[in-house]
Amino acid sequence: MKYKIIEKDVEDLFLQIPDNVCDKIGSNYEIALFANIPHIKKTDMLEYFEVMVLSSLDFNGEIGETILATNILFINKGLNVSTQANYADDYIAVIGQLFLGGYIDFYRSMCEYGIEDNTPNLSQYKPNNQYGNWIFLRDNYIYGELYRNGDINPAQGDFWKNSKNWNMYNIDCIRTEKGDKYYNEILAPRFYNKYKDLEVEIDKKGNIIRWIGEINR
């Protein structure tokens, strides 16, 4: 069967492929298929990761349901181990670039406390050391997998300085006004136009038979 790569809504790719065929390709089927598009480049993959991050923030959910929900952060049967590891690092690097560029921001969620506090967004915390802020968050919250920590304890002292405060519930991510403008007016339209004429033929076992059309560069 032939399937379009992209719909007008760019948040998900390969939506026409039946679930039973997707299961045969693997849990990372979107990334596995996208990486096999003829003449795909590293820059195309990074652009796709930008779309993944920014489009996930259309949904007002916890961080484990938005930018860190993707299976790309885990080793799954959809991709081989070496490729998966490289793409995971690339994906996380894109998150960092979007934060440092002012397109996304991290904030303390008060959902487990039910109270308000004066903790600033990460972009407003030590604003002259944004790179250091990101590296500390990346190494502890993402690579250190504190985003999977389900323990809920009252935060002590400086929230952003003490990683022992962090869990899956009390840090969330938002798209900034700059990020909204970039995604809606530049990135999403460009991404759609790039892949709108491309289709893939896949058999019932999940094997790619051929690609039809090409990337509009």
C-alpha cells in the first residue's frame, strides 16, 4: 500500500499507515521511516526533531507527555542501538538549542503542591549563565533521568540549583511567544511543503518497497 508522509497537520508523520503495520516496523517507526527517506540529510533530521519538540508543546501536559514523551530517548526495536544513541543525543541537543534561542522555556510546575511560589522560569534564573543552566538541567534531569522520578517531596532551598528537588511532576516546558511565531509561521509551513509530495509504499510485513516522489528542497 502507498501512504503519504505528511498531512496538513505536521505534528505526526505517516498517519495513514495502519497500526498493525506500524507495530511490525517498531515502536520508533516514524523516525525509522523518516531516516530512510532517499537523500535525507543530518540537517533534515535535526529539523524534524525541532518539529517534534515544538509541536509537542501544543499540548498542555506534563513534560513526560510533551518533549520527553518520545521513544527516541530509549533503545527500542524500531532502530538499531548505535543509530538510536546518536539520534537521542541529537534530539536532546535540539531541545538545548531551542531553549538557548528563546523558543522554549522550563518552569516549576506547582501541580503537586497546589500553591504558587516565586520560582522564576529557567530563562530568568541567572540569565547571564543560560548555557550553564541548560547543561545542569540536561545532565541531571534528562541524562540523569530525574524526569522519570516519581517521588514527590517538598523542594528545599533554591529550586533550580538543587537537582534533588526535581521529579517528573515539578518541571514542565512551554513554547514561548517567539517559539509560537517560529513554529506557526516558519517551521511548520516549511516542513509541510518539503514533504507534501512524498509517499512510501510498504508491504504488510512493514518492509519499504519504494519511495514515490522526492523532497522539495
